[in-house]
Amino acid sequence: MTTARRAVLALIALALLNAALSFRNLWPTPGITLDTRLAPEFVALWLLLLAGVAWRGALTARVVTVLAAAWLMLALGRYADVTVPTLFGRAVNLYWDGQQIPRFLLTASRESPGWLVAAVVAAVAAALTALFMLLRWAVHTVAHDAVPYALRTRWTWLPTLAAVAAVGVHQAGAAPGVTWHLVTHPVTPTYARQAWLLSTALSPQRLAETLPTSAALDAALVQPAQAIGALRGRDFKLFFLESYGAMAYEHARAAPALAASRQQLEQDITASGRVVASAFVRASTFAGASELSHLSLLSGVDLSDPLRHDLMLTTQRPTLVSLFRGAGYQTAGLYPALSWDWDERAFYGFDLFLDARELNWRGPALGYWKVPDQYSLARFEQLHPPGAGAAPRFLFFPTISSHLPFGPVPPYQSDWQRLLSADPYGAEVSRRLVAAPVNWNDMLPNYIGMFDYTYRWLGGYLRQPEARESVMLWVGDHQPAASVSGPGASWDVPVHIVTRDRALLQRFIAQGFVAGLTPERAPLGGMHDLTTLLLRALDARPPAASAISPAAARW
């Protein structure tokens, strides 16, 4: 083999090993696309091979095989790391994925002919075998051609040092705006994270040391009916408003643009015979990972650390869902963002659970999330109307329309019955919505439009006939991304309590809320602190026994 050909093959082998750990997801599909950035593990492998060959000489066939097998595992981990967030809306989680994927495969195999199952299994095995052989060739070629050449020639030291420096600076976070274009994120921390998660989840002692309890929720579970007795059997509806952050009140462009629709919402609240009080709390996340805020409030535990959140899901810790169920409520989860089987729902234990598939939206597909929030709520109540004499209901509804990229913005449909039809907006409006482009360079106009829409459908919902009286809590899950909220934005989000019961409202005001839709700026605490405040306000005891002063409520 000529020297030139060996050099070309060595370069191909190097590129292949790097590509195996640097590819990206082809959003929003399960496919991938190649990425030219450096994979940190590739640079580590290069250094390892340099040191190994310099010390011991040529690698044995066994060592090459082991390295290729390890690289295959890393490549599979990379695929899960970049693809699972697209398919499931969260990071890879072996605790749940290890249960969900085999169950999915078993179900799919039962519904398919035997020959097709056998063909798929054979194809997957052949593909993995071919990938392993290709990676083994690449490792062998690099170790036997590229590395010896690099050890003989000094000019190769410069690109090696540059690669090491780039990875080092990137991992240190010293220049993210620069190194992001040069270095991709490593996959080995994913394996380390999963190992920690599984080992902690399976160790009662480590679990108790790592995950604190919620004293307020544990105390409430002793007498659930009394803990929420101030509701007097009314429904309780907890809406998490996606990307609803303090910037809706503070941003130089967003705040004045939303002032009129917020004023209209306040008028709608008053016209419906209700009153409202508001506050700010500190979200458990920023710009994404809404589930950290969701479960922080439901559990009363600070889950701003994603590891804690994932660990919580492996337990049977109590939540507001279990509290309300213990008090005789029917519990319901309304999740329009989901269009796949979600094993984690087993942790929450809702009596009713609806995702986008059950909602069966027949209108135009609105952006990435398809189903508008106004429809989701209307459809839920159509499918599960509260019957006379039925148990009161706890409804947990994390909205999705106002998720990044905030478009296209659905029009508010004042005719809620038409919204449930196959033609909710009319053909011309539907065509415009489907054709509406997303401006990723300036998402603020759509953000403003989306919360104008949100305020409108919330107000419209309050104007609808109510079969059974309810108390509502509306909470922002997090601020939008910094590209919208601006540099240095806080983690604070608004929270509103809406009720016809003025005495109940006073319980919230006694703990730091203020009357109206405009909160005082100082946050009352973290999202998990809101759980304690909520339980104090809903306690059946007289306010003097359960409430605290506004100063004390600021924790």
C-alpha cells in the first residue's frame, strides 16, 4: 500500500471515530446528521493511543477489539443522548427507558408478523456488527498508521495541542460562545450520571441522604381532608403556564405590549365573580426542563438539580396528587405536549390521564406542539365533564402552546364549541397558520403574541358556564430562553390564585400575595416553597392558626 493511500485511510479512520461521537439529532426525527466538531472522547482516545503506542509499541488485536467495543457503546450512548430528548422531551433516563423500551418492543412484536420481527432483529444485529467492524478497522488504522506517524513527526504536535486546548477550554466553560462551534458535548457524563442515578435509587441509605423530604406535605398527609379543607370540596385546577416568566411584567418591549390583554384578563376575572391575588416565586429551572418546576411544586422538594428530579421519579414519595386523592378527589393530568407512551406517569398516579393522542385535535397542526392550549382544556372538559354528585377533581395542566419558538400563535376562538369541531378557525385562517414561518432570530414578537393569546383564552375560559365551582392556581414554569428574556434575566415567575372565595384569597394575601394580577417584585421563595404556602392557605384550620405574616412568608 502506498504512503499516500495509507495517509488517506488514516484520515478517514480519524474522521470516523470522531463522527461516531459528535453527530447531532435531525430534529424533530429519530435520524441523525453528521457534525464536524471535535468530540472530547475522541481527543482523549488520541492521547491514550499516543501514550500507549509510545510506551508499549503496537497494540494487540485484543486491545483493539476492546477499544472498538467501548467506542460502539459510546456511540450508542451518544445516539440516546441526542435522540431521547427529541422523542420523549427529556434527557435519557435508564431507570425509565430500561422499562419503556423493552415494553414498546414487546408490544410492537406482538402486533407484527413473525417474519417481520425476525427480519428487524437480524437487520439490527447486522447493523451493529457492521458498525463494530468499521470501528474496529478505524481503531486499528489509527493505532498502526496515524499514531506512529504522529510520534515520528513534530508538526503533528501543534494540532494535537490545539485540540486538547479547545476541549479543555470548552469543558471549563471559559469561552462557550467560541468553543461551542469547535467542540461538542461529551457522552461519558451521561453514563456516569446514569450509573449514579441507578446506584442511588437502589440504595435506601443513599436515597435518604440525597433526597430531602417535604415536611409540610408529610404533615398534610396525616389528615388529607383537613389539609385541603379550606377548599370546601371545590375543584382545584393547577395550570403551569409554559415560559410564563417575570419578563411578561418587566421586559421593555413585552411588558407594555401585554398590558392591555392583562388588564382585560383582570376584567374577565372580576366579571366572572372571582378575585385574584398574585406573587412571584423562583422557578426551579430556566428556559427549559419544565418538569423540574412541575415536580418541585407537586412534591414540595427543591428539584432545581435535574439529578434530584430524576431520583425523585424512582421513589414513591407523596405529592399534591396523592394528597388530593387521599382527600377523596379524582386526580387528572392533562398533557397536550405528549404524543407517546410516558412511563413516568406511573410515579404521578393520576386517576385520569390525557395526552395529545386522546385529545384528537382535528384543526391545523400548530408548529411543533400541534395542539393549542385553549382546545386542550375545552376537549378535556368535553371528554370528562364533572358529573352531579361526582368526587371533586384535582386537575394538573402543563400548557404547551407558549413553548419556544412561540409560533405560530393560535387565534383565540370565542366560540368554544366550534373549537371542538374539525374546522375550528376556518380554511383561510388555518392555511395562514400552517404557512406562518418561525423567526428564530427574533422570537419576541411571537412570545408577546402567544401570551396575548394565553391571557385571552384564560379570560374566555372564566366566562364559560361552570358546572362546578373551582379554585385555580396559575403558575409560570420558567422564564423563556435568554434570546427572548435578555441577558441576566432572573429565574422568577408569576403565580396567581383565582377564586370566588374572598376569605380563601385573604389566606394567600396573609402570606405575601397581593390583590390583583400584578405581583410585588420580591419573590416569596422557590417553587418548592410555594407548596408549603399553598398547604397553609388550604388548611381547614382558622387563618390565625395556619397563616403567617407576609414578612415571615418570604423565607
